[in-house]
Amino acid sequence: MRGVLTGISGYVPLNALMKTVLSSPDAPPALGPYSQAIGAGPLIFCSGQVPLQAATGELVGPDVAEQTKQVEIEAIAIKPS
């Protein structure tokens, strides 16, 4: 069933959940009208992440392994505690 979240109390339409803009100074800022992530109930919807150093804005590493590690660090930084 699309557009619903199942839980103890049954089905909850996803558009009925409280949405929260999530951001972190430890990840590169979102460009344009975008957010780093949106929280909706227990779900987190992340925007596309790029392997940039948050402090300098420079691309990290020459290979995909280093760049993937940087994107994972950014995703963890955005996640609320």
C-alpha cells in the first residue's frame, strides 16, 4: 500500500505526519531551494549528498571509496540525535 506508514495503531497517511527540516553545519549546505533532509515521523528523506568538506566546500579524495565515506559522514551529521 503506497503512501501509508504502518504502526501499532494501524495505518497513518504519510502526508498527515509532522514534517521537520533537518540540517547540520557539519555537512555542506543545501544549494538553492533545497533542504539537507526532511524528517516525517520516524522517516528521514535525505537530499542528494555530494562529497564536499563542509568547512572548505572542496571535493574530498580522488577515488569513490573516500568520497563515499565523506557522504556517509555527512548523512550521519544530518540525522537527528
